[in-house]
Amino acid sequence: MAYDQQLVERIRPLLAPFEPVDERRMFGGLAFMVHEHMAVCVLGSGGMMVRVLEEDRDGLLVLDGAGPMEMTPGRPSRTWVRVQAAVLDDDATLAEWVERAADVAIDLPPKP
């Protein structure tokens, strides 16, 4: 399944201030690594998954287009949220999600 190339192109400049940023193919899509930690991933099935703080997750799930991310069926992640493609058409909404995820990734401890 192909991921949304236009969404990828819109995310790149949003992450530029958070260098270093790397891109890796995973989950049938394209993941953006910020300071060696995955921050967002454009999914092949549409939309994207976004890294969040565990304590913020429930509050974010009430936002338009947000839903639980299940990497294992029946087991929602505590630190990832799935955002539907339809709400990401809005530039401000996309920027909020991407910047939130990058901030979380930057604050994670360095990988050994």
C-alpha cells in the first residue's frame, strides 16, 4: 500500500526546525525520526500515527479525527495516537500534531 506523498511533502518543512530528522520506511508508510526517535509516521492505510505523552493521550483522543493507535489488535498504545487523513488537510491542524510529536521525541532520552 502506498503512503500519501503529498502529506510527506507537507510534513518535511514542519520538522526542519527539529533537526536531525531522518526518514525510514516502516508500518507500510514513512516514519520521521526526530533525534533518533520516531515522532510521526505517514501510514500506508491513510492518515498518520503521532507520538504523544502518555498523560496527554486521553485528552488528545477527543480531538477531531484522533483515535487510538493499535499496533497489536485489541491493545491500544498509550503513547501513540492515530490521526485521520481528512483532518490533516488543514495546515494548522497538521502543524499542531507534527510539532507536538516532535517536542515529545526531542524530550526522550538519547539512544545508547
